[in-house]
Amino acid sequence: MHISHKTDYSLKSILHLSGIYPDSTAQIKQIAESQDIPRKFLEQVLLLLKKGGFLLSKQGPKGGYFLARAPEEISVGEVVRFVEGPIHPISCIAEGFKENCSFASVCVFRDIWVEVEDAISAIIDNINFKELLDREKTKRNQHIIDYQI
């Protein structure tokens, strides 16, 4: 499984917006700078996420993008599948493919790839953006340097 820049930027954008949910909106410039995402690419990503029902936008002086749902209601797996499609590590485990493969019933590798897919799903489907915010906060707190003597 390969995660594209589009998916990476989608996840980072949702994480950024999770940090300001529900009180604020963020403009493209703010998200791009805070997440180190090229602005032109980010515009496409945000429109895609809006189309997918993850984001909403508001025009005007206090306008910008904001989450359509609470961070705890959005899983990493949901976003990855929306942007990337199915997470099959190999095409032979995709739905309907088994019927087209004469080796499927005896292929030992197929079983391994199903286990890999299940393991990936177990991780990305069970972590939401509220949990990611908590992890980020912990990581940031671990890197605070105390200059007191």
C-alpha cells in the first residue's frame, strides 16, 4: 500500500482543522503554512475533502474551512479510503477477483495479503482525529526544553 501526497495532505489538513474545531475556521494560507503543503495542491485537496463530506466552508471575513463532523467521528481509514480507494496491498484480494483466479483457493500468498489488509484496517479504522490531536500534543510536550537552572 502506498500513501500518495494527496492522502498525506488530506490527513494533515483534517488534523489541522481538528485542532480548531468547533470554534474557528482556517483559510488555505494558514493550513498550507502550518502543515507545509503547497498552496495550489492544498486547494485541490480541500475541494476534494469538501466533496467527500469531511469539510465545509464559509465565505466572508471570518470565512475559511472547517470540519463537517467532530474529530472523534472521523477515522484515518475513512479518509484514506475516500482519497486512495480500497487499501488492498495486491489486486487479487479485491472483491470479485477471486472468481477470476484459478489459483485463489490454493494460493498461500493470498492469505498473507488478506492478513496484511486486515492488520492495516485494524489500525487506520480505529484511530480518529481526536486521538491524533492527543498524540500530537503529547509529542509536542515531550520536546519542550526547560531552560531553568
